[in-house]
Amino acid sequence: MRRSFCMALVLCCSVLSPAQEGDGNWFMAQTKQATVKSVIATSELVEAQFDGKYLYPPINILDGDFQTTWCEAEEDGPGMGESITVEFAEAVSFDEIQIVNGFATKDYYLKNNRVKKLLLTQVAGQHFQQKEYTLRDKKDGWQSISFDLPQTAQTITLKILDIYSGSKYDDTCLADIRLLYKGKVIPFAGVQTLKAIQEENSRMLMKDGSQNFRQQFMSLFYGNDTMYLISQRGTGTGIMVEKEGETLRITEGGSAYTVDELRRNNYKIVDYYTITDIPDTAKYVFAFGWSYRRPPQGTLGVGRLLKTEFISYVETTTAIIIKIEGNTIWWNGEPYTVVTEKEVYLEFIPSK
């Protein structure tokens, strides 16, 4: 593909409606270190012709190296609506975000698309902030987004709304971001570990291709409309994925038990609820808390499941990185076994 000398961006802020600015549940968090839990993009460019030399996973935007970059991979398009989300292990407060735009080495900056307008969303618990920013093109170095008051976030999402067109390629790239508080850079922790994992995933995507991945994933429904995943880590967690045409509905945060485990515990899930009438064919019981909220919607991307949901009234799209090995699905790096629908008894637990 490419590479270029990075151009920083000068921002013009376009404020959205008051409902989108924030809901008032603000709090001041720590500013010493931002431990990165995940960095997930809705798509990621892979290029087989380079035999893995050039990789563009989303973690690249946190490594401080202008010669690495994240590039989106919308098919036949410049990536409008594609996004990248950084999740921290705990909330962090900052008063400035700095960005390096484009493919920031050699002459690839102008050959590839750069972000012109982005939607920046910050969420921490019930607090959220969401604004659009227009970025100027052809400026060297870091570009600053400064805030009058400190911002608090546990997730930060950057969504592409508009681009400056590249002279040769139609991929939109983003090189780096960092957070600052009172002029001091807040160091990221955990980046190198995630980088090694994501580069391995990138090579896997390059090898397998999108169609093969889709066939593998859909085959694990075993002809049914629901897929059940039980953790291999012994944590008792379960995930349910329901298929409605091309749309997937994702229910996480469940508990998964073997029938033998429940029998030893007198069929109690929690101290106020007992499971009864389990059919003889069931080997596992999946229990989810009762909720009137519709589960997040999902669609399949390349090596990932794109998840769209509302958080504090703000629609966000993130991605679950998927790796398939037989009947094992690695769900954001955690191994789960796929069990068949006929083996599962499903229960929804009302709140106390």
C-alpha cells in the first residue's frame, strides 16, 4: 500500500445538541496512567501482497510510532462511519487529546485518505460527551483538541464522518492519539502486549479471508438460530448469539453451568432463585438477568463481530475480535466452547 510524513490537524469544534454534549454525571478520575484494556476497530486493512510486513491493527494508534497506523477497510468505500474505540481498565481524566492524522510516513500521507471530520464520543459510567470535530489537512506533528474543563472517559470512540481524499488509495488512516492533563502526557500501559496479539490476528485475517471466516462462524450455529458459548476458563460465564436474517443479537454477561454443578448446588443460581424443570436432554443451563433493553445488534466483519448498542443514549459501534478453532471461539482473546442449542436450557432471572 503506502506511507507518508504525518500532518497534524487543526480542529474546528462543531457542538451538537445539548442532549449529546453530556448528561451531567461527571466525575474526576485519576490522571497518572491509562491502562489499555482493548482497542477495537469496526474494520482493519490487511494486505497479503506485503506478506505481513505492513499491518494496520487498531492498537497502532497508541504506540507512539508515526510509522505505524490504523487503516479502515470498508469495501469499495472510504470508510465513512467506520470507528475505533479505546477502552481503559479504569476511568481516566484529561483536558487535551492530541492526534496524528493519516498514514504518517514517506509520501503515503497524500496517497491515502485522511480524516476530515470525526465524531468523538467519551463514556464513563453514566457520563458521556459527544461532539463533532473538523480537522484541517497538511499540518505536521500532533494536533491538539483542548477542553475548557477536564474530561473523564473509560471508553473513547473516534468515528469517521468525512475524509480528505488520497491521490492513489481509498483507505482512510489514523496514525496516533494521546491524552494529556495540564500539559503532561498520560502514559499508556499494556500497549505492547495487545500489539503482539493484534498483529497475530492481522496475519490470521490476511490468511483466511472474509468469506472463509463468515462460513466458519455461521457453521457454528449448527443449523439453529441461536449459538451458545461457555467459557473455557472455568469462570462460569456464558454468551448467547441469536440470528435474525443477516442481523445478530448479542447477549453477554450471562452465567453458564453444567447440570451436574447445579445439582450439587441444589439448583440455586442466586440465593433467591432456584432453577426447576430442567429437561433430561440439557447438559448446560444458561442464566441471564431479565432486561427490557433490546440486546445489541451485530453484523459480521472480517475476523470480528460488529456490535451496535446505545450507551447513555449515545449509539456506539464497537467490534468483538473473533478467532475460530474447531468448536472454540476466541471472543476478544477469551476462549469459549460452542455448545448446541439442544444441549442448553435457557433461563432469565428476574431481579430481586
